[in-house]
Amino acid sequence: MDKLWLIIKREYLNKVRNKTFIVMTFVSPLIFVGVVLLIGWLTSINSDTARKIAILDQTDGDFISLFESSDRNEYIKLDGISKEAAVAASKQADYYGLILMESRDGALTDLSFYSDDSPSKDFLESIEDKINDKATSQSLEDVGISPSLILERKIDKEIQVQNFSGEKTSKMSGWIKIATGGAAGYLLMMFIIIYGNMVMRSVIEEKTSRIIEIIVSSVKPIYLMIGKITGTSLAGITQFIIWVIVGFILLTIGTTFFGVEAFTNPANADVMAQAQDMTKMELVINDIAQLPILKLLICFFIYFMGGYFLYASIYTAIGAAVDNETDTQQFMLPVIVPLMLAIYVGFFSVMDNPHGTVAVVFSYIPLTSPIVMLMRIPFGDIAWWEIASSMLLLYVSIIGVAMLAAKIYRIGILMYGKKTNWKELYKWLRY
Amino acid sequence: MDNALEVQHIKKIYGDFTALNDVSFSVPKGSVYGLLGPNGAGKTSLIRIINQITMPDGGKILLNGEQLQPKHIEDIGYMPEERGLYKSMKVGEQCIYLARLKGLSKTEAKERLQYWFDRLGIEGWWNKKLQELSKGMAQKVQFIVTVMHEPSLLIFDEPFSGFDPVNANLIKDEILKLRDDGATIIFSTHRMESVEEMCDHIALINKSNLVLQGKLSDVKQQYRDRNYAVSLICMNNDMAFQQIPSEFNPLPIELSGLDNTLDFQIRIPENVEIPVALNKLTHLGELTHFSEVIPSVNDIFIQTVQHNG
């Protein structure tokens, strides 16, 4: 036991003192924040140059007055020329586009937008809405109905979403849950891949530097394997805790200095500004507060340990079976496929219906359960026994997989210069 | 005489390949025991079994009279042929780690390492990473790691490969000193001259079988074959060339001569007394040299392996 502790300590310190680890741990949250800010900044420059858009209004409706030039769009009003001439002129002047309103007897018949670019749906709809609103008012007035009366009498109720215990949520709720679950599942997958690879590289390093023979003449290979996996996982947990703390600090600084606006997408800022209704904002915040954050954190921890131990055992066996990192490719498939499958099941089946058959089944299969169950948890309504039995299944299978991996490991670490294939591995299992 | 190690009927089978087939021998306490054999004969398999890295499929091993158990790991020091240490770990830290895996306490480990680092003149390298050390320097560290826990049995696999002659001598002297202090040494090597110099007992493994074992002097006695080296100044070379092959089975048939001197080896047949043979030789010319050729370990090795092959 003393020796196991020594190995864990060495593996942990070796990982934590590594320069790449330190840089990754402290710099990557900053890089993440930096990238978010950079994207925001780039988006704001992107909309700096105003697009030139020509308008030709052949109706009597004075629709042209609807279009006011702004920072983003500069409108050039054309008058008294034919449709063909307007198209030619716009093309020659290299305008972004041309809005054309055609008429018969002064009334609007056709609305077109000419452009060599592909204008966004939002943009086109905003043009449609402006013109249709005004045209509707005019046509109502023509038959003697006052549009303001209609507006007054119009009923526009927004649907209130709440659960059966009466807690109100916003329409954003589902999206927030998807984002939280998705982020947790994705993070878990990244952790498994990063730390699993770390364990594998460390096994290969010991094998190629030949120190393995000295170590296994002092301790049983199984101790070395367990010590290595545990030490590395502790390094992973250290990194995760530091990220949570740094993230919390950055979030606090961010909200105090920039206010909540910093977290809304600058591209939609104007849309949001109109829609921004304090009660809605409060509901969103309320939604976030209502997520089972503590449950999620605890489950993340337990599933991380379980998923990591399961995959790390496989990674260790792979590391022991090969002589260098390039030879690992052929064995990577059984690691990558279940992880990918879990992520896809998570993003499609769980998001679609968190209690559907596929989502439920995959949240029990040990190779996919850490990710899929973690994605289901934010949606709530998962009985504790469901989580408990999924965890139990995971931890029981770890023992089985680790035992098989240990067999391969024990033989593989002392096998040099031999190309290993699946058949060979199967033989080792039977020694 | 007490035996430090007894290997009894050891068998090791990998799939359908037999790596060791009923191998038995005893290593007397305080001896330097040469474990010889061509590549792939099974030496490494046997050493790994003694180190409890792998388990035998049959037979047993006694260390100082006790059946091999996990606690004996601390009483064996092993330097593998494929040397290896953590490249990016500091030398001192690494040695302490490995010493503690062998059961030493941290303070004990530090003390002993201090002693060995001073002794081998590498005290300035404590805080350097292994990858900054020269090959010879790293070999010294490897040697220290092998011996620092003062085991009663030391196993060296090709101990001198990678050392320059000066350092090889230094290590040789250290090994002999360890023997004088009571340790038993097992040497696995291809370098026969070092066996000749250091070993008092040998065992030869070929194709998974033990083919020869015993005290080096006894083995040599057994392989004496009435071979003699002769130098002769002849009066008539032609006559000598005619007579020698017919009477003495020269081995090999190669008579080399400087001026009138002929140097050659002969094998004197069983039925001819040595003085009679000597007498015949003096009749051919002036005998300047006559001595028995004791077979070298190298000769014994090659002869045995070829004979068995």
C-alpha cells in the first residue's frame, strides 16, 4: 500500500509540475475568455462598414420613407428610372442590393430584392415586415378601417411557461438545459480524451525508456497501473477545480465590470435591446439558478471518475501493447467510437426527448453512460435510483475492464520491438 | 557451502514456445556466477522469474533457503540489459523514488545515495535531469539504483555495455567489493573476457535448456583436451611440415613460421604419453615453447553451443 501511495504521488507531481499542464491550467481559461471577446470585437467591426442598398419605389405608397440609413445599411433612393436601369445602375455602382417595389396603378404588386450576395433571412424578413405593415395599413384605410383601431383591439398574449409546481420559466429554459447538459457532456469527453492520452503516453514512455523493468522488479505491475491512473486522475481533478475557481473569478469580474450586457451576443444587441424586458431577463436568470447545479457537479465528479477509470484502463492497455505513439492508431477505434456515439446520442436523442428509449438505454451502457446521463440530468425528473444504478453498472464494469487491461498491461510492458495486433492481444488475455 | 540461490526445475512456456525447460542450478553464497547463453536462449526469462516479474510455469526458486516470496524483492538488486530511467525526472529525486519502492525510508535513501554519489564522483548531478547526463554518467546512476538497498543478491545483465574502459574498470572493482562485503553476484553476459576475469562459477543456457554448469575451474578441467602450444626452430622445415600433421593432429592445421621458427598447436592423442611426445618434438628442432592450452570460456561457449545446435 505504501508503494502504491508512492507511485500515485510521483505520477501526480510529475503531471502537475509539467510546464504544459501549468500553462494549460492557467492560460486556457484566459484564452477562452479572450476568444469570446475577440469574436465579439470582430463581429462589431464586421458590421462597421455600412452596406449600400438602392431602393426603387414605383408605387404611390411612399414606402421609401420607411428606410432610414443606419450604421449598418445605407439606403440610396432612386427615382424616375426604369426597373432595368435601376438594376444596371446598382450593379455598376457595386451596391450590396436593390429593393424593387413594382406597381400597377400605383398599388404595390411585386416586391423583389436583387443581390449577388446571399442576404440573411432576418434581413429579408425585416424588409417584408416594414413594407407589408405599411401596405396593410394603407389597404385598411382604403376600405375605411382605421389601422390604429385594429392595433388597439388586437390581442397579443405571450405564453407563460411553468412547471406543475408553479415555478415560472422562460421560453429559453429548454435551450439553457441543452447548453448546460451539452457543455457538461462535452467537457467530460474532453477530459477523458486528454487524461486518457496522458496515461497512455506515460505508459509508452516507461516502456520505451525501459525503466519499466526496474519498476516491476520492485512492485507488481497492477500497482503501477492503478497508481498511474489514479495519480493522473488527481491531476485532472486539480485542473478542473482550478478552472472552476478561475471561471468563477472571471465571471464575477465580468459581471461587475461589464454588466450583464457583456454576456449577450453583440450581433443581436439591437434586437435584444428592443425585446429586453426586465421580467424576461429575470426569468432566464431564474432558470439558470433552478438548474440542479449541485447535483450536476456531484454527478459530473462521479461520472468523470468512473468514465475516466474505464477509458484510462483501455488507454493503459493500448499504451502497453505498442512501442511508440504512432502505433496506437489501430487500437484507438474502440475508444473514440463510443465517445463519439455518446456525444451524438446526447446532442440528438437527449435534446429531442431526454426520457426517450435511446436516451435512457445509452445512459445505462457503461461506455456511454457518463456523457449521456450527464446530459439528461439538467432536464430533471430522473429518479435517484436511475442515476444510482447507472453509476453502479459503470463502476462494476470498471473492475472487469481494468482486470482485462491489467492482463494486457502486464505482458505488453515487457514486450519490446514486436508489432502487436488484435490477435496478439487476444492471446495475451489467455496467458 | 550455502547457496544464495537455488533454481529448481524451472519451466516457462509462452503459448506454444518453451522458453525454459527444466532448468536447475545453484549459486553459492559469495560467488560471482556467470549466466551465459546465446541471444534468445532464455536468460532474460530466467532473470525475470528470479525477480518475480513473471511467474514460472513449473519448478521453484529458493533465495537463501527460503521459497521466493514478494518480500524478497527488497533483497535482490537487478540491473536490466536495457537500461532505463525517467528521462525528465531529476536524478536525486528519481533515485529516492526507486529506493523507496525497494523499501528504504526517505532518510535512509538520502544517506546511502549521498555515499554512492560521492563514491562514484557524480555528487554535482543530484539536481540535474537525467536527459542532461552523458551515457556513462547515466550508467553510474543506474548502477547506484541497483545496489543502494544493499541486497544480498545482485543480478547484472550485461553490466559493462555502455561504459568506457575506465568506468568499466571502476564498476568491476565496485562489483568485486560488493562480493567481498558478502553479496552474491549473478552476471549475464556475452562478453567472455569479463566472465574469465570475474566469475568463479558459470552456467550455460542454450535453446531453453541448461547445458553446462559448475565451478569455472572444474568446467575448464572437463574441457581440457590435451591441447598444447608449441614453438619450434626447425633445421628442416619440409620434414617438419610432413611429420607434424601425421603424428600430432595439429589444431588447426596452420603452421606459421617466422624465419625458421614454427608456431603451432597440437592435440596429443590419448595413447601417447606427454614426455614421449615432447621427446619426438625435440628431434625435429630446437623446442622454445611448450605449454598446455586451457580452453577459454569463449571456446567452451562456442563448442557447447555448436555441439548442441
